[in-house]
Amino acid sequence: MSAANKAKGSRWERELEDYLNAAGMHARRLPRAGSKDIGDVSITVGDFVIVVEAKNVKAANMADFLRQADVESDHYEDKYGVPTVPVVVTKTRQKGAGEGRVTMTLDTLIDLLRLGGLA
């Protein structure tokens, strides 16, 4: 990854964290951990954590992004011992964080609803 792309990704992660916190969420950027990466941003929701894989790219390879989110969510769970839900948040060109796109599998949505007491 080039330094410019890394900087672009870091800006998007900070923008997400700031936006989520301004909306009253409990979000924080996560440290990079190499092969045991634990995601880019975490959102604590009661007794579980949403682990965000943040992407600011032109061409989306969503299957790969979802796999990354799942692996990093598992690493977060292993490290902190709390249930997690993996999601991918992609930046929408020329738009702010509030118009980013959130993607997850249907099974992940079901887990989120169950963990949140909605199903």
C-alpha cells in the first residue's frame, strides 16, 4: 500500500470515528496489529462491539472486505473476550461519513439483531 493510500484510509477512519462520536456513539479507532489486526474502528453497543473495516477505495471487492472484517472481528473477540459484529463501511465519493455505505452478510445482520435484543 502506498503512503498516499494509507493516508487516505487513515483520514476515512478518523472521519468515521468523529462522525460516530458526534452522533452519540462510543467509537474509537483501533491500533494496527499486523496479522492479528482487530479492525479499524470499534463501536461499543452495550455488551457487544461492532468492528468496522473501513474502506476508501474506487473499486470495491466486497467479498474480500467482508472476509477481512470477519477475521478482524474474530481477532478482536479473542483479544478482548466480548461478542463482536463485523461490518464494512465504504466511503461514498464526494460525500461525508453519514453517506458511507454499511455492508454485512445476512447472517451478521441476524447476529446484530439478536445481540441488540431486537430478534
